[in-house]
Amino acid sequence: MNIKKLLEEYSLEIDDVRWHLSLVLTERLSALHHQPDEITKLVWSGELGDELYNMEEKYIKTLQDQIDEKTLDESHLRDILSQMDTARRKRFGY
């Protein structure tokens, strides 16, 4: 199984992966709204910047590695891709 072929099957592009990951990160940061010092530490330490740098490419590689190692099954991967597809549809209003 190849992640890039599955992305094509779902008509997802790298920008859709980036959007999905941005939503996940937004939720994570929103959960810290009562802990502004934690958000500040993420920004100050460079951890947030490191996480954002090529996040979509790193994520795709991680998924492919998990597929290759058989620690991610096709059903779970398709759930993730469906979430990306839903996020894309909401983003473009359809």
C-alpha cells in the first residue's frame, strides 16, 4: 500500500494534508488557551516552528513508514484520509 496512491484515490493534494494538520494543531493549541505560558514556551523554544516546517511531508513519510512497518492498517488510514476529505470540503464550502 502506498500513501501517495491513496491520496490520489481520495483526490487529496499536499495542501489538503497541510490544511488537515493545521486543523489538528489549532485544536491542540486551543486546548492550551487556559495555559498561555505553555503556548509561549512552544513558540519561544522553536518547537512550534520545527513542528510546522515541512509538516505535511513529514506526516506523509510517517504514515508511509507506519504502513511499511505494519503498525497502521488500511482501515485506520482510510479514516484519516476521509477526515482530510471532509476538512477539504468544509474549507471550500461543499
